[in-house]
Amino acid sequence: MRDHPRLPTSPGFWRSPLRGPWFTSVLGLVLLAGITVLFVTGLLSYAAYNPDLSRVNDTTPDKGILGFYLFAWPTGPVWLYRFTQGVHVTLGITLIPVLLAKLWSVVPRLFTLPPARSVAHALERISLLLLVGGGLFEFTTGVLNVQLDYVFPGSFYPLHFYGAWVFFAAFVAHAVLKTPAALRTVRGRLREDASPAQESADSPVSPDSPDSLVSPDPDPPTFSRRGALWLVGGGSLLLFLTTVGQSLGGPFRRTALLAPHGGADPRGGPNGFQINKTAAYAGIDPAETGEEAWRLVVTGRTGTVRLSRARLLQMPQYSSSLPIACVEGWSTADQWWRGVRLRDLAALVGYDGDPPDVFVESLQRHGAFRRAALRANQVADPRSLLALHVNGEDLSPDHGYPARIIVPAAPGVLNTKWVARLTFGDL
């Protein structure tokens, strides 16, 4: 019986015959495309929160140059945020098996000694640490956010935002160095059943080098490298099929087994669609939302007006067919909302022309986003409403009775429920 090394710093410790440049290169090229899409859609999601508009929308301090791309998020098409965030969350979960397989394929390199053979090698190892650590951090915090498990310290938004830039910078540096070799390896069409000796001969790295991916003393193979890729792809497909339904909505929602949080309004009927936070969770006192007690306070250029729900119902009513889409990736089908246009409320306080930005405050006591801000283009859109009804019925308490904001293409958290005050003007 052979005496195998017991320390992971020895190349002979890692004996899987599946490791090799072809296997790692294929996984790396999949991640190159997937993570690039994740980064772009993540930046778009961040822009949709309009973080430059008001500090209440985003708590990221001192974005500086990292906020160079921020822009006024458009209000059309109405499914825009539903699509971009659905892609971001679904793709992120789908790529988890690929990321884990890629890390497994290169794990021997993390234990090579000496840890730094030169200054250049030391810089490469540091970038690798940022790449691996950043990748695990971004994927872990993203999955926890989807499940509403905020066990990490601090706010999700700045943590995920800064983490994304650190990770992607390391990812770009790694891609620039490794992509040409990966493409050459894949083009070489190494056989999936190649022996370690054959793959070592095709590898640009000597098998005796500490940077080699091929084991110098492999175990007997049990299945091929191509079979291993099919296994990884099957895992990704399974995660895709059990996640994508939360973005598609409708009957597909039943397939979203990995996104169990948030259910339909228990009363069913016209209000029987997806909710994230109930009135009880938000600390809404029913006495505050009654006809006699509740008043909407609207402030602007000419002063302040207080409007009862009955007074709002006497104003011109408009309807919009809009979905709700949240950062966690879930969305509803289009719902038929009816209420007062935001731009008409702005006109009540002196903004007859182009309306300005608006600061929205809620009766909500518990949880984040008790306040939010909307840009002028969102206020001006005729489909942006202070909704009083949905699908022909009064809003239910869990959907924001007596009034809620609904804006086309905006993240769900900006569609504030249980609205108490609207302040129009410079924020």
C-alpha cells in the first residue's frame, strides 16, 4: 500500500483525476460570462434605488468615483426592474454549483508552498485571495438577502455594493491573465477521458510545478471530466428551475422552492397576490388607518394640505396595470391599481408644471424603508399613483391600506405602503 502525503501543501495530497486545465478552463469561461452579467445587472439594481436622490434610499457612504454611472432610473418599460433583478438573482443562484466546482478544481493552488516565490507571485496570491473571498462573500450575502436572513453585520446594500467592486476588480485581473490560456485549452479539445500524463503534456504548466492542476499520483477515475461537467450543469439547472418561478410569477411561483418567503394575502380575492411584509410585522396600528384618524399630509411650495381618504376618492381617479418587483428577485403579475396620480398631488401644493422629486413617509414602525424618495421623472409619469384600490377592491391592510405608492419599473421597496406624508421639492 502506498504511503500518500497527509498535508494539503503536498501536490500528492490532491489525488482526484478530474482536476486538470480543461475542466478548470471550461468552468472559468462559464463564470467569465455569467459573473459579467451579474455585475452589470447588480449595478443596474443599485441605480434603480436612486441612491443619489436621498440618503433614505441608500445608506452607502462616500460612493465617490464608484457612483460614476448612476442615473435617473426610467419608468418604462414597466417590467424593466422585474427583468433585470430577476436575471440577477436567478443567474446568481444558478451559478453556485459552477463557482463551487471551479473553487474545488483549483483548491490545491491555495495550499502551495512557499506562499510567495517572488513579488509578482505574492501579488497574484493576494489577488487570488480577494477573488475567492470576494466571490464567496458576494454569493453568500446575495443568497441570504433572497431568504431575508440578515445575519451579516451592517446594511446589505453597502456591504454588497463595495464587495462587488472588490470582487469584480480581482475577477477582471484574473480574467485578463487566465482567459487566453483557458481559450487555448478549450480549443485544444482535450479528451474527457485523457489520462493525467496526456493532459499534463498538453498543459502549459509542468506537472511537477506547484501550480499544476494535474495530480502527480491520481486515484483511478470513476467517471470522466465531461461527466463531471454534466453533473455541475445538472445542479445549476435544478437551481434554475427551483428559483426562476419567483420572477415569472403566476402558476410558476409554485416551483420557486428556494424562495419560500413572502406569501399571498391570506384573504385571497383581488388582494390575493404576493406580499413581503404584513401590516402586523410593520407595526401598523389599525386605529391609525381608520377613516376618522388617517390623513395624508402633502407639503410643497405653497404649504401643506391634509387629505382624508374620502377627499382623495373625490379627486380624479386613474388606473395603471403594473407589477411589483423586489430586490430579492420575486415579482407579481400585473395588478390593476387605481388612485390619484402623484403629479396631481404635486399640483395641489404649487407644482402645476413639471413636478419635483418627492419624499415619502410611511406609518411603518418596524423594518427598513419606512421612508423613500422618488425622482421627478417618476412623479411625472401618469402611471405613478397613490393607489387606493387594487383589482377593483380597497387595498387590504397587508397591501398598504389606506394608501400606497405604485410606480412603474421601480423596485418594490420604493412602492411605499401605509403612506402618511408626501413632501414635494428639493431633497
